[in-house]
Amino acid sequence: MVTIIEIMGWSGAFLLATCGLPQLIKTIKTKNFDGLSFLFLVWWLLGEILTLSYIFYTAFRLPLLFNYTFNIIVVAIILILYLISWKKNKKKK
């Protein structure tokens, strides 16, 4: 039986996991990275990876695993697109 705590956990995990999606969609549509710093993206990715590792070994909870895994995917895509754009802009100059 699903409890209210489980519903809250999954709801929070879903909201936190998907909060990076608007940035990803905007970045893909506009191909514009203004306002996003490389250091921010790297720290975000490393923070997600380290926290996922911690959760995996200490508090194995599916909502948390979903949240951090999904965020790793989103930030990795943004970071890859950022680097591709940076490389293209560097070649133009």
C-alpha cells in the first residue's frame, strides 16, 4: 500500500528531477548559453554524481535515486551542448 510519505517523496523527487528540463529545452531551442557558466554546470554535475553515490551506499531510496540520476542526465546534456557551442564559437573567431 502506498503511503502519503511515499507520494510526497516521489512528488518531490519528480519536481526536483525535472526542474532542469526548462533550461535544457530553452538551450536546445535557442542554442544560446548566455547566463550559464561552465563552472556552474561542472559543479552541478559533480554535486549530482557525488550525492547519488552517497545515497546509493547509505540511504537507498528509489525517489532519490530517480531524482539524482535524471538530473545527471539533464546536466550532462546541457554541458555537452555548452561545450559543442563553445567549440563552434571558438572556431569562428
